[in-house]
Amino acid sequence: MRPRTARFRPGWILVSTESARLLSDPSQLAVDLTEVQDEGNGVYLMDAGAYRLIKRVAPLPAGVNAEHSLDLTDEDNGVPVVVLTLSDRLPENEIAPILAHSLAESAATVRALAGATTGNAAADRVFGPAGTPDVDAVLRPSDHGLRAELRQRGRMAERGSASAARGVHKKIRQLALTMGVADEQPNAELRRTLLTTDELAILDRAKNQTRPLEDRADPLGYFGRSVGSSGVSSVLMGTAAAAFTGNPLVGVGIAVPTIVNAAVGSFTERRLDRQRIDGRRPAYDAERKIREQDHPGLPALLDTPPPTPSSALSTSPSPSPSPAKKLPMATAWRNYVTRHTVPTLATAAVAGALTPLGVPAMSTAMVIASSALAKSLAERLVDKKKLEFRLKRLDATERVRLADPDLYVSRIAAEFTDLQHRLDQLSPNHQGTAGTDTPGAPDLADVPGAPPYTVSLSSQLIENISGTARRAFVGGSSKPSANPTPVAEHLSPQVQSLLSAAGPGLLGAVTGAMGDQYFLNRDEIARDAAKLWLRGHQEAAQAAALAGVLEPRLRAFRDFTNHLETLTGTPPNQPPGQEPTAETTGREPGREPGRELPAVTAPPVGARPLARAGWSAYAVQAAAGSLGGVAGAIGLGLVVDIPDLALVLTAAGATGTISATPAARFLFRRHELRVHEALETNKAFKAVNQTELRKQRAVARYLLAQLSIQAEAIVEHSAPRPATDPPAETSPRYTDHVRAAVRQAELDHASETPVPERIHALERVDHWAAQVDSSAGLPAARQELRSAIEQYESIADSNGVRKHFPDLGAVDPADGRRVTGGINGQVRAGTALAIRRLAVEPGAKPQLLERLIALEKLDQAANAGDHHAVHGTDESRAYVQEKFDQALAEADQLWRDCGLPQGLVLPALSNTPPEPALDEDDKLRRMVNQLLHHQDRAQGLAEHGSTAHDTPTPDASTSPTNHAAGNNTPRRKPNERHDR
């Protein structure tokens, strides 16, 4: 415990002396410091001369606790220098955690400069909500700092008092959110496996019963809003009633039960808000799925049947003969009853306790009880109507955004369509394509501005039930006037009492609904602007991540297509359905001047717009209903006899509402927005949506595979590979030819009705080819390989047709490279081959998108396994292995569900040294070289007077196309040489 005088020292002296005390004994800090030498004047030599620390204390911007900078070398001593500046506003109990954080981060930065393994500093840190620890678990210096701060706070919690420990535990929970290890955060479970046992114990001890990612304001905020509005109004009404009647107990009977009702109701209101969120979620999810079907993005390019019409999934009643089931759009009615019943019972209990003391509180309790039942019945209906409006507004806004042709995903889809069209023009069987009409984008004018006036009116009528009941039960009865008005002469006292109670409420509801419309027209616009700003940042991050994956491949395909158009003399590219024009026919084939790949979406410029209306809108909303009620009471008082106390209560309630309600609601909304903004950071709303990116990558890989297969067919037609002799069985590349033939046969079978026996036979051929590699060509393995090939050729389909194994001399051995790298390398090779088989699969291709996503998920799981084998912990390796096994089992089951009894087929694994993989860019370059070689060869033959019929052509009986079509003509055996 520090002396009491420490708290009275100036900030910079306190921070300087306390930090010096901690550095004098490094064991007090949860940092790995071997030795600290104090050189005086705030300079320290750290870790036996690893670096020199210069500690300073100075004013820093609000919210910044420390800053540090690094000089590479000190000219005099030749060691790195870290300049650490601590904020002079640091509280005493924050100095040790911030110092530990800064020292650990500085030491890690120095180690990184010395060549130690460290992550990309520009990328998101591992211990952060936006990180991707599955494929990037290399700690950054900031990660080391966060872990040191966690350990330091854990020490403080153990050594402090119980009250101090509660405060430290709150700081630890906030730190857990910053590190991304709290429950419900993305990848939190995996990040926790990267922590030590002691660090996990610190986090577990700091947990409490609250949800870490709570999207509601805290209970104190709800309490302040309720008591600040209803409480102030009740106090003013009680004061006015006491002054009017001369009995203070009357004021107490009005104010105290109302305040109790507001206080208890704030907690039940918060609980109801959670139930409202859960009740609305199915409707929001259903609407989002409908929009995804109508605007699928890249999945729209998949060659699958059109999706189910969105009208069949609508959450609203359908006009069709068989309407879709309407989803619930609000929580259950019993939750509304509970919300109003609990505070009513509390109010009745207080009123019952006050009555024996002479306080007339039961009338106020009757007012609250009568209004509670009506509110519980009507509030749910109003919530449903409001939700219907918000769904329409959100849907219209999102459809405008998704239909924007400048959206990055839309431009990438257009790029794929353009490449597909250009390759179609180069195809020998090209028949031309008809243009398609692009549906127009929705108009911004279609976005609804505010809920209908009737919804606001219904809401105001509910709010005025309490006032009406209060005037009826508490306002007293009207006394016959000596000079009644002409209207009052024809009305009974009961009718006049009814008018005096309900009349002001009705007029107040009418004017209050106008105020609600004024408020909502401004508040909805402000909310939408903030949402679009956040969506813009998320789209920019998503576009950058997608561009990093696709741009190199798209650029390579565009260059390849340009080469093809140039070498074949194909006319310049035209949009689908458009005839060549004079402007384009004069251009060089394959050249599109000035055209670049789609630019990545830029994030919005400027600060975030406020997601709330201005103060004046809150004031107008509160004043409209209150002034309308007062005007109604005064107007009715000129026509009928209204009790004077009712007029007094109406005026006092209006005064309290106008003076306190706008401030209470405005402050609550500001507090609520701070909660939401913190939630955006803790849930990484601005970061890349990894689930969406996985889907986009999966679809893009499939589309690129289709383009690659189409390009191979074009090249094979334009520049066929000359037939060569198959390699001898003793050749080192013999098994590569066999595997390439297996891959060709798999593609041929994928485009036909599957014959399970043949697929199993190909697996056996692949297996024994790998065994030949692994056993150094033992005769037994070679004999099994020959037997497997003969077994494949002996299998007949239902028509009695047998297939020949593809000619080993006609395949490219590069397509049959050995699969190495263990199970993860086997899976990566298998996913690539499975995508190619899907690309040529005929028919409806059931669950195509789901299968592509499953393959991408499996591929990422394999990458995670390799990454954590080097950079992970034992716990993280076990975690990613479990996820890998789960992804593999799900993919295999998905293939079986699609009618493929053999499941997901993986290539055989060769137990040989790894070989460099052949990526798609290498294939494109090889195809271009094949075209150039064929062109040079044709030109050389022409110069020597050769004619077309002098060029040898491959034997039709050995063409892979013939075998894929089921041609059973005689051909040579795979290991048989050509007869020259």
C-alpha cells in the first residue's frame, strides 16, 4: 500500500517515482527482464545491453497511456534505443500494467529487428478481434504487450483487497475484449489455446455473470432514463397536488408509487429489450436470406439451377395461393405482461405500505395497474408494426446498395463474365451469345422515410393511458358549476368526467404522433448514415481481402486471353450480344487500351456520422404530446366542467415531461451509442467477414477452374500436343504420366454418369503409383500397378462399354506430380482436383455452393494445421486438428449426400521428398509457350514448303476426347511403344 501522501503528489512526479521504483526491482513486473541497470536521469540498460530505455513522463492526448519510439542504434554505444513516454495522467494503480505492457512490446520490437520470428506488423494482431489466428498465429510486439499487461493485472488482483480486486477484474474483462479472448468473440476459443495456463486462470477468475458482448446499455442507463423522465414528472405532479390540496401526503401518494414503478420498470424494460432482440432476429435473418438470393453476387455466376423465388421465402403474407409461413416478428406476449406486471406489483406493495401511514397511495397504484394491462396488450402490436417498417426500410436500403454496379463484387463478377465471353469467342464451337437485360437498380425514392402516422398515433395512445387513468382516479370529481356552459347543460356529470379524463389524452396523442413523425424522420436518416458509414468501412476491408486473392489470377487470365486473341487473330472483345463496330474492328486483337482491373473500394472519408437525431428533435418530440394534452385540458375546460386538480396534474406532468424527458432520452441514446461503438470494435464489424470471404474465395476458385479448363481445351484445339511414346516403367517420371492419366480419366468420368467401380479402380491405380514412388520401383508394386490399370479397363458400364486407360504419351506429366506434405498436402491437392471435377460435372450439380464452401473450409483447415505445427502450442495444434477432422468429415458426408457413395476422393500420398507445386499461373504460362511453339513450328514448316497434310496428327484412337466419349476402338497399351 502506497502512503496516503502519494495521492496528493502532482501527476508527473507520481508517475515518475512509481515507475522508477518498479524498474529498480524488475521482479515486480510480469515481464521477462534478465537485468536492468539504472544509468541515471531516467535511462536504463535493459536485458544485459540488449537495448537502452529512456523513460519520460509528459502530457499525452486523452485516452493515450503511453507512447514509445525506437532508434535503431545509439552512435556512442551501438545498441537500439527505446524512448518510452508515460502519460502524466496515469492513476497509481495503472502505472504497473501500462509499464509492463510497454516494456514487453518494446523488447519484442527490438527482438524483431534482431531477426527473431515476428508477424507482419501492418496486419491485425493475433490477440485482437479482427485477427485470423488460424492461419496467422505469429505474435506481434503488441501481442506480447497485451499478454504482459494481463499477467500484471492478475498479480494485482491476487495481492490487493477484495474491493480492489473487483476493480482489477473489471479491467481484466475489458482487456479480454481487447485481446479477442472473451466468450462469443470471433476465434476466441482458438486464441485462448495460445495463452499459458496462468494467463487462462487470470481470465477465468475475472469472469462474472454478465455477457461480455452485451449490446444493451447497462442497468444504470435504463434506470436513469426511466427515473429521469417519469420520476421528475411524478415529483412535479406530487408537488403541485400537495400545494393545490394543502396536504403533502397527497403529493407523496402520487410521487412515491410512480417513482417505484419507474425504477422497477427500468430493469424489466432492459430484460424485455433482450427478448425483443431475440424475437426480431428470425425476421431479420429471413429477409437477409431473401436479399442474398435476389442479389447473390459471385454465386450468381455458378452453373446451377436458378434459386427459389424470393416470394416463397417472404416474411410477409404472400398473395400467392400457397403463401409462405409468416415468421414471428416480436417476442411472446407473456414477456410484455411480465414487463408491466412486476413493477405494478412492486407499486402495489409500496402503496399498501404507505396507506396505513395515512398516505393516499392506492389511487396511484390503481392508475398504474389499469394502464399496465392495456400497455401489455397494445405494446406488442405497436412493436410489430414498427419492425415491419424497419424491415422494409432496411431491405430497400440494402437492395439499393447491392444493385449498385460500382460495388466491388459486382465489378469482379463483370470481369469474370467478360473473360468467359472472350474465351467463348475463341472456342471452336462458339455459336454466339445473346445479350441479357440487366435489371435496373432500385430507386432511393423507394426507401420509406418513417413509420405510418397510425403507428405513431397508436404508440402515443398507449403512452397516454396512464395520464387518462390518473385524471380519472386522482383528479377528483367535477362539481356542478353555477353557470354551466350550453354544452355542459346537456351532458351528465359522468360524461363530463369521462371527457375530462380522456379528452386531453386524445388530443395529446394526436399532437404527440406528429412529434414522433418529426423525430423519426430525422432519427432514421441519422441512423442510416451511421450504418452506411460502417458498412462502407467493412466493404473496403472485404474488397481489399478479396482483391489480394483474385487480382493476380485475374490479371494472369487477362494476359493469357490477350495472348490467345493475338496469336489466333480473333476480333477484339465485344460485350455479349453486341456486334463488332467500326471502332473496335480496327483495334489490334486482344488489346484493350487503358483498361485496368476493378479498383478496390475505398473506405468512407471523415468521421462517423452521429447515429441519432439532434437535441432539438428530442425536445420537439416530448413537447408535442405534452402541449397537446395541456391545450386539450384547457379547451375542454371552456366547454365542460373539469376538476381543477385534473388541470393542475396535467399542467405539472407536461412541465416535467418537457423539462426532463428530452434530456433523459438524449443522454440514454448517447450512452447506448457508446456501447454499440465499443461492440463494433470488440466484434470486429469493420474487419473482414471471414465467412463471406470464404464463400467468395470458394466461388472464385470454381470460376477460375472453369476458365482454366476452357483455356486448356482452346489451346489443345489450336496447338495440339504432338503424340509421344509413353515412358518406360523404369522411367523416374513414369508414375507422373500414370497420375496425369488418372486425373484425365477422373475428369472424363465426372462429365458422365458415375460408375462407382471405375472410380474405385482409379483410386487403386493412384494408390499403386504412389507405392511405386515410395518403394523405389519394386517389381511387386509395378505388377500391382499394371494389374490395377487392367482392372480399370475390364470394367463395363450398364451398356457393356469398357473404357481404355488414357494414353500415357498423350498426357502432360506436370499434371500428375506427386502429392507430398502429409495429410494436409493431400487435402490441398484433393480440394483442387475436386473443384476441377465439379467444374465438368454435368446436370444440376446438387448443393454446388455448399460443396465449394466445404472444400474451401477444408483447405483452410489444412493450412491452419501446417501453420500451427510451426507457430502454435500443443493446445492450439489439438484444436486445429479437431477442426480439420470435422471439416473433412463434413465434406465427405456432403459428397455422399449428393449421390457419390465413395465420398470425397483424395489423391494418394507419395512418401517421397516434396516437389515444387505447379500453380495455375505456371499452367497458363505453359499453355502460352505451347501456342508459341506451335506457331513457330508452323511458320518453320511453311518456310520449307510444307503443307498442312505433312503435319502429323495424333491418332484418333488415342485421343482423350475419344475415350471420354466412350469410344471402344482398339488402341495401344499404356506401356506399348508407337510403331514408327
